[in-house]
Amino acid sequence: MPMRSLSLRERVIVVFATVHLTFLLFGALPLRWREGLHVAPPFRVYERITRCHQLWNMFETIPNMNRLEARLVVQEGSQKPRAEGVILPGLRRFSQHDHVRLNNWMVNVIFNPTRGVFREAYMRNAAAELLRSGRYTPRARMTLEVIPAYTRSLVGVRSLKEIAVERPSVLGPFELGTLAPNPAPPRPAP
């Protein structure tokens, strides 16, 4: 039985799928190898057009980071600032030993200048959660503190006698009522 020829639509789909699969395979190569190939510029253009940049670090530990700490610091008037957890829902404490995807979310959203919309959404949700807890008024001020400790090079470890260097990043302070003007009613005490 003779094989029928593909329609124009089917050929376009096959060509696009082949190009996209090639791009995905190319994206799995280590960055230094990719940048050394002559086809890297067209793939960067394709990456921008399709908005599918490949980051494969979500499946492994973060080798350049010794540890990462994050917390919400809330200050009510002249009271002493209070540290709260950052993980939503529930404002659980951030732990270096949590799932690696949580660490990558923190790194990719908090430190990436192109992800402002995600940071804003997170801060609004965190403010609403803090107000819902009933411990703070809308006038309380919230700051997100992220403290990564980047692993030093072997030369740095030998000369400075420290494994990692902290580079704190602070977002805020923001007034809770400004971020979450209409929060849900406070939760009843357990």
C-alpha cells in the first residue's frame, strides 16, 4: 500500500516540531558548549520569540550557593521587628533543606530583574496572609529579606578562611494595607 503524502499543514507541524525539539536538545547542553557553537545566535533569537529559555538547575542542587535564608520582617509601629516565614500559604519558615524547586523559585524570582510581576504578586499575597493572621494592622510595615551565601572559590577560601560570602537583598519596607487593601477577615485562633 503506497504511503500518502503529507498535507501542507502536516508538513508545517513536522517542521516546527523538529525545530522546537532541536532547540530543546540544544538547550540541554552546558552553557559554555552552547555559546561556543556557531548556531548559538539563531537559537537565542528563537528562545526570545518562543519565550522558552531552558534552565536545567531545577533538578539539582545549587553549586554556587552555600546556603540561602529568607524571611519576612514585620514591624508594627515602634515595636520590635518580628521575623515571619515566607512560604505561602501559612507563612512557614524557609528552610535550606526544603525541596530544591523552592530554592530555585527564590533565586529565579527574587533576584531576576525580569520577574517583577511575580515579586509583586508574592508581596501582595504575603501582606494579605499577614493581615489575615490577625497579628498585624494595615499600618504595619513588611520587608522581605533574602540572604544568599555564595560559595567562594578555592582561592578565596584559602586566603580569606571563609567558605561563603553573604550578599543580603532587601525588598521593602511596604505598608501591609497598601499591598493588600482588602484582605480576607482574620482567621480564628486555633
